[in-house]
Amino acid sequence: MALWNIGNWARSARMMALAALVAGTFGSAAPALAQEVAPEQLAMARKYIDLTDRGAVFETTIVEMGIDTMRQIITQNPEIQEETSDAIGEVIKTYNGRKGELLDQFARVYAIYFTLEELTEIVAFYESPVGQKLATANSELNADVRRVLQVYTNNLRTEFFAKVRSELRDQGIEL
């Protein structure tokens, strides 16, 4: 494969993996999400969602959509940056008040996977001081874990490339 195709190949591979993941997620989640769940079980799952602030995903997703849309439009039309920014701001406003829809869907997923008793125990933990500390620290912890993963990935990338180069060298191919 020519060097200039490597980037396209990598993007294609990532897109195929993402497509498979999304298809698998929706394929396996559809029957589960269709299951009936007792209202008290759903309410307890929603309480867990609220306690752990999983809803920040909604705001983050909307902002990321705005940034991606801005980038896409401005790349092709740099002269309308201000107008695009204003339009994105208006569209973001239309999503105000819709966070609950997503949180309810999250709660449904948890209610399917956990019994009412299990959800009650989980909520009790997150209502405890250590549970509250964990819920509060989760975003910072996740950021630290992402940084550790990034360093690991960067080191792995260098090591992996060197090993592939060595394997090629053993085959008589010099890079």
C-alpha cells in the first residue's frame, strides 16, 4: 500500500470499527430498550443518573456538534464565520430543556440491567459521602485517565512502529 493511502486506510478502518460498534450497540440495545420496566425501577435508575451527573454528556454533545458544524462550514466558507456562529447559537438554544429526554433514556438502560434492589443499593452508595466524592471526582478522574492513556498511546505508537520496522528489516526491507 502506498504511503499516501495509509491515512485514508486508517480513517476507513476507524470508520468501519465505529460503524460496527454503532450497529452492534443499536442492534443489541433495541430489544433491551423495548423491554417493559417497572416505574419504580425506572425512577430509581433515574435517581442514580441524576446523582452521578451523567447528563453532562448532553451539554458536551451539543457543544461538540456546534464546534464540528462551525468547523465544517467555516472551512468552506470562511467569510461567514460570524453569521455561522450566530446560527449555531440559535440552534443550540432549541435544545434547551431536552436534557431530560436523554437522561430518561440512560435511566431506562440502567433499569434494564439492574433490579430495583440493586439500583436501591447503588443509589444508597452514591448518596453516601464516599459515593458523592466519587461522583464529584469522576470528571477529573476521567480526564486524568485520558491523559495517562494518551501518554501510553504515544509511547506505544513509537514502540509499535519500531517493531514493525524491525520486522520489515528482517525481511530485507529498509524504511
